Amino acid sequence: MNEVVIRVEFLCKSFGTLKVLDDISTEVHRGEVVSILGPSGSGKSTFLRCMNLLERPTRGRVYFNEQDITDPKVDISKVRQKLGMVFQHFNLFPHLTTLANVTYAPIKLKGISHEQAKQQGLELLAKVGLVEKADVYPSRLSGGQKQRVAIARALAMEPEVILFDEPTSALDPETVKEVLEVMKALAKTGITMAVVTHEMGFAREVADRILFLDQGKLAEDSSPDEFFSHPRCDRAKQFLEKML
Amino acid sequence: MNLDFARILPDIPFILSGVPQTLLFTFSSVFFGLLLGMLLSLFKISGIKPLYWFAVAYTSVFRGTPLLLQLSLVYFATPQLTGYDISALQAGVLTFSLNSAAYMSETIRAGIQAVDKGQTEAALTLGVPYPQLMWDIVLPQALKNILPALVNETISLLKDSSLVSTIGVVEILRSAQIVGANKYIYFEPLIIAGLIYYILVMGLTYTASILEKRLRRSE
């Protein structure tokens, strides 16, 4: 097995009295595509958001490349440069053009020249098939296009891992496919991906591993074949019956 | 009724000479007020208790007392308190900046809080530190949204600048009064002064609408 990129130990998260994550421990290996599934309210998104500390765990630790990032002394901004994220609602910067969305972080954080950033930005936009939209503002893009730009933006920092938080849930059915195609292509490049999704087809086809969450607990951790043909826990069986 | 604008025709250049003073006041005050207002609004959303309470108390005092009183206090009390002989211009700009900062801080705070939290999160996950993302991502969007409110504030300041006539600055209103006192006619010069204010406000409104259109380019 490849080296561990993200290790989560005894992760708990509560919002007030509501316990959202309950003692989750797992690892994500380099190059792995992990799909996080589960019924709504099971804590999938919170789990993902704990991995880059958008949510601070109530208890437990998160390691990135063996560094404990829950340690308050860690410069979390530096860590996040290597931990990209793609959101359900895209969150593109509306006051910047498509290209500027992609080049903003590299220019500001890596100190590369505008010229070089532009070059790389256009290459990334070409990769997601949107190079002709470089000078357009996000409001002029369709949902699927926005999400592809968001993926290019995340890639611009050359992260080791990309976290996807329901990347296709806000899209209309026709554009879901174009985003999934980009994600599939991305998976083939060997980048590590953690994907919270309701796209069973994607999870089955692309993922190397399935994590199934139920009521804040890691109920199942198995290969897609195993999970989809022989789910062990009852909750996963029910879930699959409804989804498939 | 005997209106005779011809009699004050030679004095119109004198009244107009108050325009630069008025504009200087207004724009200096808007500039410093905006900077200070931004700082105060950041205090308010910082979550740091002493800063928060400072900003809230500041706003409360400057909104809770008359501007004219603040102006008199700064102009007449500063020399008594510090021995520094403050000029009317300094006193005016200082008071107006401090006062408008209180109003602007509330507007800016609302503007910042109205920017989608996803914007902050997206920038954070790219590894952008908070102060930088506030400046590059959140504030530009907030300012765009609150531009109409800031224009309102600027218009108020422009008109309130007539208050500095009470501490001896010869701006538009004061020069009109001087003309009136010299010729024993008040109606005509004051009407001229009013007209000048109105034209300035219209100019401001027009400029703002152009600026707003430019900012809305991205929509």
C-alpha cells in the first residue's frame, strides 16, 4: 500500500449538543480515490471539512503527511495550499474573471509572475475544456462550467489532495456528466481525491475505496465491489436499496 | 416681492470660490471616514471582545450626539485641552471623518457579513491567509454592494459641510451669507448657494452611477 497522506484519529465533532462525528479513525493513501457515502445528516460533509480544518474537530487529530495539523502552532494556510477543495456551490469569486479565479492564489501565494500564472491558468482551463471562457466572469457560466473552473482553480495550487464536497449536487442532470468526466480524468492522473457524493455510478466506477458514514460513525470501509455487492451493515443495505 | 439677481451677479464668483473648500472637506472626510470605518467594521466582526466593545461604544457616541456639537467641541475645546491651536479646516475634517466613520462602519459591517461565507471558505482552502482574503476577496464584493449607501453618506457629508460655516470656514454657505450681509439682501445669494449644492450633489450622483455600472461589469 502507498504511503499515508491523510490520517484521521478518533475524530469527534459536535455542534453544541449535536454530535455530528463520533470517533472516526481512518487513513487516505497517496493516489487513492476515496468516496464518502451516507444518508443526509450522516456527517459526510463535516468529516470532509475536518480534513482541512474548515471545521475544527472537537476531539481527535488529523495528520497530513504525518504532520498533526490540529496542532494550533501549525500554519494551516500553508497546509491548505496542498489540500485543495471543491464545493457544492462552486464559490467562484464573482468579481474576478474565470482566468483570474484560477491564477489568483498562485500569484498571491507562490509569488510567480503574472505571465507564468496566466500560462498555467490557460493550460488548466484547457484541461477542463473551458479555455475559451478565460475572460468571462463566472455569472456568465453554467453550473457545470462553474464547477469545472472551480476544479481548475483548486488544481492551480498543485495540491497533493483534492477534497470534493458534493461537487455535482447543485447541478442539473445534464451537466453532472461533464463534471464527472473531468473528475474521472483527474483520478487517472494519480492525484489523491476524497469525494463526498451521491453519484453511486461514480463511486462504483472510479473510487478505490468507499467510506460509508451513518449517524456520525464510520459504518463501513471497503472496496467498491464489496460495498455495492455485499454491504455488511444493515443501514448500508437500506441506503443502497434506495439509491440504486 | 422684489427679487433682483442682477445685484448679486458680481458676487457669484465669490460664492463659487467656496466650492473648493466644500469639496475638500467632503472628500477628505469621506476618505478618512472610509478608512476608519473599515477598521471599525473589522473590529466589530473580529470576535475580539475589547476591539468589539470599543467599536460599538465609538459608534454609539458619535451617532448619539449632534454633529454640530461634535464640531464645536473639537474646534473650541482642543486648544483648551491640548494647547494646540487647531485650524477650522483641521477641526472640520477631523470631526467629519470621526463622525462619518461611525456611520460607515455599520454599513461596511453589514456589507461584509452579506458576502457569502463560501467566498471566505474557498479562499481559505486555497491557502490564502485571512487578512489577505478579506482585502482581495471579501471587501471588493462588500464595497460593491454597499456603494449606494456610501454615496448617500457622501451626499450627507457634502451638505453637512455647510455646518463648518459656524466655525468660520468660508465655504459655499458662509460666502453666500457674507454677500447677503454686504448688500442687505439674503434671498438671492442663498438661492444661488442652494443651487450650487444641488448641482454638486447631482454631479456626485451621476459619477456614482457610472462607477456602479463599472463595478457591475462582472454580472
